[in-house]
Amino acid sequence: MNYEETIHFLYHKLPLYSQIGAKAYKADLTNTLKLCDFLGNPQQKIKTVHIAGTNGKGSTSHILAAIFQQNNYKTGLYTSPHLKDFRERIKINGAMITEEFVIDFVQRIQEISETIQPSFFELTFAMSLDYFAQEEVEVAIIETGLGGRLDSTNVVTPLLSVITNIGWDHMDILGDTLEKIAWEKAGIIKENIPVVIGEYTEETKAVFVDKAAQTHSKIFFANENYLINSFEYSNKNLTVEIINQQNKETQSYSLDLNGLYQQKNILTVLAAVDQLKKYFSLNEEKIKQALSNVKTLTALHGRWEVIHKDPLVVLDVAHNIGGISELIQQIQQISFKKLHIVFGMVKDKDIQKVLQILPTGATYYFTKAQIPRALPETELQDQAGIYNLYGHSYPFVNDALRAALGNSCKEDLVIVCGSVFVVAEVDESIISEIFNVEKIPSDDSQEN
């Protein structure tokens, strides 16, 4: 097979969660362990950091990878899903896995794959481990796919486990209470391996503390070590002043990931770095340099990503109640004349809870990604009307975006959100097509 045929095989011959949802989820580690055994157990040959959480785990993974890269460590990064290219899932020092390795890997595991019938996620995660081991990375940042305890990535024994937060998502698989969801994600906490917790409630904290006690793991809560003193937002950067609660010193960090919710992620990252300094030499000045160049170092997109100003056009992969809540808080910090929201969701999210909190004053452009899991745009429009959210429906994301841009003036705000897959289908050339200019992020800031 050539590369195109190999990718077609991965997408169409293996159970793929983004396509069929929970039916693709394998609730055990058996297949992953069999693949790893076949490959010579590459997970035992690399140092890893394992990251779970409802929201923020992707940003946290990319930020940590950027820090290691800036400190001259050969750094692997495994995340999911991808936006444009399958190979985004597996990177070393920001460079995607080669097409040749993908082709070779799929051919090498063909026989065992036919025998055990792995899911898309099981096979591609095994691919990442094999690639990182063969390339002899010095550290690999591993983001869970779904949950933690039974997630395929849970075959690693990391130097550090990180749980960013617990929120309402994948309740059909992880449980219908925050405690149950926390218990599943706490499954990445392993015997004598320290764990850093980002956000928590009293209920979820108890779950983490109990699990850490069972595994004799030291547990660290990010907000007990660091606090945000102030922040300054612009369309290019988010600058935060952070107080170290241990020594009371204050440091200023500028992130090129400018979503206000990154304040929570940076606290988690700094608490994680404190633990990782026991194994790696991580220079404070290089940490700051990494934070200001995360997108350049790791090619992260879709997190309050400003692709144009006048009007301000933003892409954000917020897709559950927690992510949308954070997005709304960000909107409230922005000055604009009219709000346009290009919006689509997948069928298995808690759509009603999301619709309840969306701003009623916006003009909506209901749409859907071109995947089987997508909720039809007309159904979304009908459900939204119950909550006084009004607009027109469009069968294709870019048609919806064209309509939003055509209806906007330079003082307006246009946001594309609701699903990773909706954001993935955005064609940014529409910006130049409509405005006859390249995207130009603004550097005007507003202080809080």
C-alpha cells in the first residue's frame, strides 16, 4: 500500500471513535498489550509523562512538549484527535511522523491486526510507541484518548501522571457522576508514581486522594503551589503573573496560546515541571521561551486561535459543557458589536446542557462536520430554538463560515466552535477569498 491506501485502511477498516462513537471504544487494555508485546514492548524503552482530563489535556500536553523541546530534549508527543492530517497525532520535536513509517508499521502489524482486530486508537497508539522507541526520544508526552483506567495509553508507566480537570463528557462510557468520571481518570495513577492534579472539586479531590493512597503515590494540587496574580490578554498573547506559594516569588509568563482558560493549564504545567525537574534539567528562562512559542514548537491549533481581525475570527475546539463555559467567559472579555457563532456538535454530547448556556444575543450558523457522528444541522437548529438561539442552517462548515463572514462588519466577533471536527473542516483560505487579505492577528490588548 502507498500512504493514501494506508490511511484509507486505518480510517475504514478499523473501528474509529470519531466516526462511530462508543462502539469503537475497547474497554480493556488487552489488544494494546498484545500489540506492544508483538513490537517488543516499546513502552518500556521510553520515559513518559501521562496526561488525562476532561478539558485542557491537549494544551497541557503541547505546552509540556514545548518546554522539553526548548530545553533541547528529543521529545515525543502523542495526542488525539487530529485536525487536518493524521500524522499530527504523533510528533517528535514538533515534526509529524513520516509517511514511510506509517506505511511500514501498518504492513508489519498486518498479521496480528487481522488476528486481534484492534481499534483505530489501539493501533495508532501502538504506532506512536514504536516510533518513539525506534527514534530514541528522551521523553514522550502521552495524552489519553478517553478516560484513563481503560484507555489504551494506560500501558505506560510514566515518570509523572497529570490530571487536568474533571467535567461532564463521555458520560455514556465513563459514568453519570463527576465522582465516577474522576475514578476512571484516576486510573492512570500508578504505584509509587507521583501525580499532579489541576482543577478539582471536593468530591473529585477525595477520589484522587483515595487512589493516590492506594498506590502509595505522592499527590500534588497545582493551585496549592501556584496562583494567578493578574493577567493581560491580547489577540496574540496571554501574559500571566503567577505567585509561587512556596517561596512567595512572582514570575511573569507570556503564552502564545491566548485563551483565558490557559491560565488554569499553566498552573498545572508549572506544578508538573516542579516534579519533572527531578529527572530533567529544565531551565527557567527556556521554560519562558517555550511558553511564548508553543504553537511554533508543537504546531498546536484550534485553542482560541485568532485567524483574522476586523472582524475578529476565532477557531476553538470547545465541545462540551466545560469547554463551552470557558469559551463564553472569554467572549465576555472581548469588545465587539455583534456576535456570530458557527456551531456544530456530534450526536453523543450533552447537547441540551450546552445549548442552555450559549448566548441568546448571537446570530447562529448551524452546521455539521462530514462524519457519521455529526448531529444534522437542521436538528441542531430545531433544538437550539427551544433555548432562543436563532439562525440559519448549513450542511457544510465552510458554507456556514462564508455566511457568517458575509453578514459581519469589522467590529464583529465570529467564532467557530462546538466540535473538533467542525473546526478541522474550516478552510482558512476563505478569509483571503472574502477580504482579499491574509489573516492578521491583532496585538491590541486589554488588561484585567
